[in-house]
Amino acid sequence: MGIEIAFPGIQEDQVRAGLEFWAGPSTRKFAREFGVDIQQVRGSGQRGRITKEDIQQFIKHSMLARGSASTQSTQGIAGFDLLPWPKVDFTKFGEIERQARSRIQKVSAANLARNWVMIPAVTYHDDADITDLEEFRTALNQENQKDGVKITLLAFLIKAVVAALKKYPTFNSSLDGEDLILKKYFHIGFAVDTPGGLVVPVIRNVDQKGIQEIANETASLAMLAREGKLKPDQMQGASFTISSLGGIGGTYCAPIVNAPEVAILAVNKSAVKPVWDGKQFVPRLICPLSMTADHRVIDGALATHFTAHLSQLLGDFRKVML
Ligand code: CAO
């Protein structure tokens, strides 16, 4: 197991790069095996000699410091010099119940905390007029009433997002050090709310699939997710994620980017609103869009172009074919 050398949470006075330090060959070997830069370890032996136990302590503290960013331990968040998480005896104030968190909740908490801390993210909002699209979707579902899975807005969103990703490929990328990896595939993750917590199954090669096929796949993946039967590879490889909350409600939100992706789209509940057509107010079905982007990769102007384009595609779905 390799551990990165630049550990967070290492105190300045512990770093002794360039100075003489003492450690026997087996201790050095031990440090090397764990990828520990021995110059960063404080020796507790005679004349500051570094022992195997010092290396073990160093690894332990580094792991704790890293973990604290996600588990809100009392150590404070590594590298940010923040106050430790408040430790409160809640029983002093009233009755409480302690609940164990599910494995999924713990894993997503750790991921979300890392993404929140590491990504300078900005959320952009826009509206899409989906009056015509909703009319089309309703008619389609009426036609297919007997056979076929019901098509929800999600399938159209997924397809429209891929058309927008094609126009703005930066959104279909990942940072790799100083470089940007542009993906030529279009795998879209979509968040599913399950009793065990949030999971994100992935629809692969959306560009090669039709709306009905996407609807069938989202329905079966969502069912597998809720039954806790998704396989790991069904949750891997997404190049962009959609969080569709429209079936629940809400107006807008600010989703957290799902690293190593660079952007995420959240969609809340559509509502009929009065829209000025130049002569009068007309009732239109308006769908709120919220897109969070990693500002290291996507500037505000580009982000606004993307959401505006997506809004146009949803407003006139024929444009998805262009
Ligand atoms: N506006 C208005 N109505 C919408 C809508 C929108 N934007 N999106 C969906 N709806 C409607 C659907 O059309 C459906 O209505 P009808 O039965 O009348 O057609 C109803 O809401 C229920 O939809 P649904 O949520 O069951 O299905 P879906 O395909 O829209 O979404 C899924 C599937 C799996 C994405 C969704 O069930 C889900 O789990 N969403 C939660 C995602 C989540 O938790 N995100 C948070 C992540 S970060 O914390």
C-alpha cells in the first residue's frame, strides 16, 4: 500500500528535509515499503533516532488527519487549520437516539466531503421551457400505455445533456494533474435515492441509445439500486452526473460535483409559470436547472453557455438531433 508523501496535517517543525536524521536500515526499509518520506518523521529514540514505532505513529496520524476531513473527528480538518468538530453531550439537553449509518451513507459522506473541500465549485441556474417536450412525452406514454416502460423527463434530460456535452466537450472531462482528459464516450450517472442512501448507476454510451432504451435502462437500474443489487461496474465510469429531483419537488439546488467529473446537473420540479411572449403572458411549463461546475476547468461564461444551450435543447427537442 503506497501512501502519498505530502501528508496533510504535518506540522512545520516536523519537516526536517535536508537535516541529518537517524534511522537504521530496517526502519528505512519499513518506511520505504509504506511510501513514507522518512525526513518528515520525528524520531523518539536516543538523539532523535527514528524507530519503526515512529513510522507507525506517523502513518496512523496521517490517516487520522485525512479521515478527519470526512468523519468530522476531533482532530480538525487536515491542512485547513479549522476548529475541531464540536463534541457535545446531547443527552444534557434531552432524549436522543443513536443511529448507525449505512455503508452507502458512510461512503458517500466521505466522497462528498472530499469533493466539497477540494473542488472550487460554482452553481449556475437556468430555466427550460419544457411545455412542448412535456406534451410530446405525455402523448408518447399514451401511445405506449400497454407496452414499454413509462418515459419520464429523466430520459430526455440524459439525451439532451449528451447533446450539450458534445457541443461543450470540456464538461465531459476530468482533471489529471495539470492535464485535462477529454472523454470521447458519453456515460451518464444518475442519482437514485434508495432506503440505504444515495447511489449513482451509470448509463453507458448514451449517444448510441434512443429515448425508450434510456428510459428502460434508468428504470431497471433504479430498481436494482433500490433493491441493493447494483454491481460495482454498473456504478463506474460516468463522465457526467444528473440528479433528478423533479419527482420530489424543490425549485433549485446546488449539487456537489462527483469527482473526478467536472460538472453535475440537478433538476427540480417543473411548474406552470406566466411567460411574456412579447404581447401577453402565456402559461408555460418551466423546469428549473442547476448546474455545478469545477471552476478550475469551467469558467462562468462557458458554464452559462452550457446551461443556456441545455435549456434550448429541452425547449425544442428537435435540436438534440442536430
Ligand atoms: N418536473 C416535474 N415532474 C417531474 C420531473 C420534473 N423535473 N421529473 C420527474 N417528474 C415526475 C415524473 O414524470 C413522474 O410523474 P408521472 O408519473 O406523472 O409521469 C414523477 O415525477 C415521479 O418520477 P420519478 O422520480 O419516479 O422518476 P424519474 O424518472 O423522474 O426519476 C430517479 C428516477 C431514480 C432519478 C428518482 O426516482 C430519484 O431517485 N431521484 C432522487 C435523486 C436524488 O436523490 N438526488 C440527490 C442527489 S444529491 O443529494
